[in-house]
Amino acid sequence: MPLDYTIIGQRLKKARKAKKMTQEELAEKLDVSIAFLSRIERGNSQVNLKRLVQICEILEVSPGEILNGVSSKSSQYLDSEFASLLKDCSSEQQKLIYDIAKVVARKED
């Protein structure tokens, strides 16, 4: 699935605003122009992985949260990924995955 840079930009903007940081302040920390940062936030410029990680470190948010919209701190972290994975598995495979997850989580019925 191709990356939607508009959504990534929106998430970056939201994270920046949550840190009460202006575009000018973030652009200065990144050593880029405000115009470039604005294009990233609007989804008009693609951000490479190195730059994304740099932005995320400054904004104190995980790259995963920016890319998929779910925080690893969220209770729903990976829910959709597990649902998608299980959807394509046979019932036997689902049972095996469940049994393995129980062992990892150390929970019993």
C-alpha cells in the first residue's frame, strides 16, 4: 500500500501543534526552510525516512504513530494489523496463533 503523504503531513502537523511548536521553530531545529516544512505538512513533498525519524525525535512521537496513526501506547495498538493477519488464516492457523499468543502473554483460559 503506497504511503499517503497528505495524511502523514496532517499527523506531523498535529504532533507539532501538540508540542506547541511553530513551523518556524521546527524548521529551525531541522535546518530546513519553513516553506519545505509547510509542503511536508500539506503532503506536497515526500519526506524520507531519515528526515521523518528526525522530525519524530524532535516532536517526541514514534514514526509508527505518524505512518499508521496508532500509538504503541494505545490500547488498540496493532488491532487492525492482527485482524488483517487473522482474516487470511485458516481456523487451524488462527488457533495456533492464539495458542502462541497465550504463551507469550502467559495467560490461561
